[in-house]
Amino acid sequence: MDFTRLFEILEYQNLRFPREIALAGREQDGWRRWSTAELLAERDRLSRGLLHRGLLPGERVGILSHCGSPWWSIADAALLQAGMVPVPIHATARPDEIAYILRDAQLRACFVSNADMLAKLTASAALPETVIAFGDLEGAVPWQMLLEESANVPPETLAGLRATITPDTLATILYTSGTTGTPKGVMLTHANIVSNVKSVLTIVPVNPDVTALSYLPLSHIFERMVVYVYLAAGTPVWFADSVERLPETLRELRPHFFTAVPRILERSYERLLERRSRAGFLGKKILDWAMALGERYPFAGKHQMPVGYRLKLLLADVLVFRRWRRAMGGRVRGIAVGAAALQPRLGRLFSAAGIDVREGYGLTETSPVVSFNRFEPGGVHFGTVGIPAPGVEVRIADADAQGEGEIQVRGPNVMSGYWQLPEETAARFTPDGWLKTGDLGRFEFKRFLKVTGRKSEVFKTTTGKFVAPAFVEQQLLRSPYIDQCMALGLNQAFVGALIVPNFVQLEAWCRDNKVHWTAAPYMILNPKVEKLFRTEIEHLNEQHLGPIEQVRGFQLLAETWTPDNGLLTPTLKLRREAITERFASEIAAIFKPKRKQGDADNLPDN
């Protein structure tokens, strides 16, 4: 049996490798597990319960959940096979964003995972006709009630609806994060997502013999598609109930594989730094040596590991890395990273520690994977987003002398268009049918794609030169002391940056350098801290940035940027306009001329 429609993946698993534990989710009294057969039965009952409630094929139904879960996956499959269109909503979406999605997609119903999500839905003041709870929740139709009501709809009715669904049927609408302007609903068909699932199955090491952990929101197409991959591969999936409990969940479940955003790897690295801060003199020296060794990990592409380095790595593994792996369960073989740029030093460090980290690139509009670094030898180059996925074509349009231009994509994974926006859809494609991603990039080592910036974010300084802020930001993030940053300089004489320090790393530095630590808002004003960042930036300017791109002024900020405070999108991208508005005075200070030469540390060199 093959699968061409998303809801057939469960049948595919049941025929090829039925699992006693296919999905598992945490409840208040422990883990609840579903076998493949139980998933199929509950999916079918839920579909018929939805039909009994009067929902019709083609109607849109929201899913608003605080985290991924088996209930999310079952609801998704139940909607898909009944011909209804799931519309995921990010848990971090603001009430006005939720209200917009409810109106724009004309949602007939919406699933909610708990009381908090019901409250967010209610606060949007645009409630759909029916609200369904994953459990038993006052003010919503209980999940169990729909299962019981399924007896009123014969199985033949559902079978008839399934037969009308083709691979080209609209499967889902996903609203883009909207770094600027109004979110757009991306329309993906069964064929779009299935093509990506089958493509990814050939390049990731998942199978019935490994266990996967899922903690990223299923409202993101990245994690949702990856869960489809797990199901198609027969890989048991355990859903974490919160990011905050991720370290203990890793130790409890001991998974072999999971997906991540770079911030999760950074937190794991920070925990290693916290361990360093508690170590004695010799312990600190050993950790510093091991981390420096890991960040020089040479295995990439066709480069073989030198014998001398391999011996040092074995010693580092005994002294440091083995314990680090145990903190993550001890069995993690691979981590697939997406959504934001990963610092190459972290990819090297984790891989040196025996945990293969591989970065990829994609968009909601491409279902999502466009390219991915491989797990096999010769298939990875740290600092790139890998090789185009099987069946996906990538070209660089209007390339300059360095081979850099707009990344354009063509393939069966590319969306059918934006919901009710024909003009915007047409504008997103070239006359010969390629999707314009809006991202800038080039190929390195012939076949490895490197993303260098966002076309719409490029700005021109008063020197008349163009600067891609994302590239500058990627170079600044090489510093372990910089957690977040945004490059600026439109119509200015030089490039400046807002910088949120990595306060865990900064506190460790203060401790080592006898600088009294107080609180973040005070530390960013400390002259010694400012000097540290000036030195870091001068080094990055010299080593990694061209003369026009070099950062000549900066301001340190104490407030971390998050989706909750509106400064990041739900997929953790910078909301540049919101950041610019929030920190207008700090930005003005960067570019304000100084009166005295002695105060001109943050001005461009003359």
C-alpha cells in the first residue's frame, strides 16, 4: 500500500508496521498511549461525531492548542478524512490575530486544548459556532461526547466522503506569521504535504526501531510534517507537554531523534556553561578545552577528521561530552533544526559530542522543506542549510558576481496559493512557475544552499551601499555573549545594532572577571560589560564582516524578544517594525552624533 492523502498515513503504518505505542501524550496522572489500531478507531469515531454536529466537507475548523499532542494529531486526521480543512492557530497569537483568522477563514468550529486556549479564543470576540475541547472543559463540547455521537452516523457515510477526496484537494490553511502586515492563509493540498513527507523520509534516519520526541507546536508546518514522517516511518512519537519541562522529559523518555529550533540548542549549551560556573579551576579548564575543540569540529562535506583531532575528541568525550549526552537522555542520535539560523559553532559542538545536528531551510509555502543537511558522510556543511530535498528544484535568480540572488523554488511541495488572495498569489510566482521565496542566498561547494538574508529587509546606508541585515545578524550571533540582535542603518552613515546579551554567558564572564553581578537592566550599563561587547564586535567586524557591513554602534537591551511581548513571530522571526517602534530612543542613541572625540566609541571610524 502507498499513501497519496494525509489521512492514509495511519493505514499505511497499520499495514506495514503496526505499533503498540504509536503516539503518547502526558496527562495529569502520567502518560497515555495509543496503538496504531486505537488511533484509527478514535480518528474514525471523531470524524463521524463531527459530521453528526453538522460540519460539512470543505468547511474550515481551527485547532488552538498550547502544545502538540496525540489529540491534535487525531483531530487533524479526523478532519482531513471527512473533507474538512484544519486551520491551526498558534498558541502565542494575539487576540486580534485570532479574530482575523476566525473571520478570514470563516471557521465553523475550533478545537481548544485547555482553559487557557479557550480564554484566548473567547478574548478574540469572534467565537465560531462550535468549540470542542480535547478533554472535558466547561463552555466547550467535550471530546468524549463527539466520540459517543459517532454512533448516529453510519461508517458508510464517512467512507463515501473519503472517496471524494483526491491528492489535489485542499488539506489545510496555515496563516503566515506576518513579520509585517496582515497574515496570509497558505493553502496546501494533500499532494503538497505528502510529497514533502516522502522526500524527507529518504533523508532522515527514522524507522520503527527508534523513538522520537515532539515538543514544537503542531501549528507550525515544520513539526506537523515531521510527525507525518514519524507515522509513515513507524516511529513511536512521544509528545512533551511543555518546553520548560523538556530537559526532564528528555531524560525520562531517552529519545533517539527530535526536531528543534536553535534556541533549544542554545539553552542546552547554556546549561553546560552553568555546569562550568560551578566547577573548580581544573574543571573549567577541561570544559573550556572540550568546548573549543568541539567548535572546531572539522567533519563537513568531504573533509575527513584528522587522526590527532579524533584522539583529542575521544578524550573530550570521556571527560565532558558523555555526561552532556546523558543529560539529554543518552540516546539522542540526531536533531533536525529549522525555523531560524543555527550558529555553525553550535552545530559543530553538538556533532562533536556525538549528537548529529543538521540544519534545513523551508517555508510554509513549500510544505515546508526546501533543503536539508544530510546525516550521511559528505552530506553536511555547517553554516549552510544543506542540499535541496529530493524532488525540489532550487535556483538563484538575478545572481550577482558572488552568485548571490533570490532563492526560487519549484516542485510538488509548493503551495496552491493564498486563501482568497489571487493577486498576492500571482505576485509570488514568476511567469515560468517558480515560487519567489523573498530570501537571498547562494550555492556553496556546488550544491549546498546558504541563506544570506531577506530581500525585503535589505537597506541602503548614506554611502549608497546595500546591506543585508540578516547576514550581519548571523555574524554577530557567532559571539557566545549575544543572544539576540537586529541590524539597522537605513539612510544612516553606518550600520548599528540592538543587542540582547546572553545573560547566562555574561554572568559567567562577570564571575570569572570579578565583575559584581546585579540584574540585567543594570549590567547592560556597566562600563566593563560595554567594553566586552565592544571588543566582541570589533573582532567580528574584522573577521566576518565587510567594510560596509561592519557594526559601528550598538545598544544593549535587557528585555528578551519573545512572541508573547510581540517582538518575535510565532516562528521566532524578528518583528522588525515592532522592535524599531519599541526601542526608538535606543536606536536614536546609536546614530546620535557625539560632541566629544572621547565619547565617540560607538561612531564609525574616520
